[in-house]
Amino acid sequence: MKQGISIKELIPVVKEAGRIGLEGQKYAASSYKNDGTVLTEYDIKINDYLLSSIKKRYPDANVITEEAESKFKPGKSFTFAVDPIDGTDAFSQGMPGWAVSVGVLDENIEPAGGIIYAPKWGYPTGEGTFVFSNPGGEVYINNKLYEPILEDEENTDLFQIILNPYQKSFGIKISPKPNFY
């Protein structure tokens, strides 16, 4: 990943995409894609909004999305991977289990950072859950640095990321040295 690349300017874009989804969820009519998965008009609306916003800000990047075909050009320094409504089935049923997801892959197509906004996941404030990591940077959840609870280094076969309050409540531990990048 090139030094100095930041996706912070996409924070308001992703939050706006979440707002669009929130406002439209109660009106969303669902249909089905050829593969049998659920699709709503808000998947397309948010996809188009995110695609144009990302291309405007990062014209030299690849952008791949779940809802539109795009040409992948090898050799780009970074690629955005977009799911405008991650959890469309839940969204279409009025349930809270959906999010706007924008990932960033480096030149080797390895995860490098991203933004996830789940506007209806109200823990702990009722304002949604927002996850952010600049490429190569630390992970923040609702503007607080995420510090996983780690188990000892002997058992590193299984890796799970669970928000600290849930980890503590259920006694779940995760492996040290997570390989985010």
C-alpha cells in the first residue's frame, strides 16, 4: 500500500449511505438475483452512490462491488471492495442485521483497511456501530481503539474478532498476533 493513502474522507460517504438505507428500509421491496439472493432497490441506490463517490475521490483505484460488474485492472496500488447492504435479506425484512461495507485491498489483493457502518446496531449508544481502519492502521469501533482480548500464544488455530464487551460477557478469547494485513 502506498504511503499516505487515507480513506478517512470516505467516512461521511459511508455514513450517508447508511442514512439512505435507514430511510429506505421500511419502503424496500425485494426481488431476487439470478443466484437466488435477495436484492432491493436500495442495494442498487447505495451501490451507485458509493461507486461514484469512491471513483471521484480515488480515480486510479479499482472498485469492485457486489451489485455491479466492473473491470479489474491488475497493477493498481489499491482496490475497494464494496457491499452496499451487507445483509440484504435482513434489511428487506426490516431487521437490524445489515451494514454498509467498504473494504480496501492492497496491491497484492490483501485486506488492508476498511469501513463498516451498521446503523441499527445500537450498542452501546443507540447510534449504530461504526468500524474504521485506515490502510495499515489500527481498528477503531465507534471512535475507540479496538483492543482485543488475547489468549495465550499456544493455541492460535482459531481466530475470532468479537467486540470486547461480548468477549468479556462470554469469556471468549482470540489468538494473539492477528494477521489483519
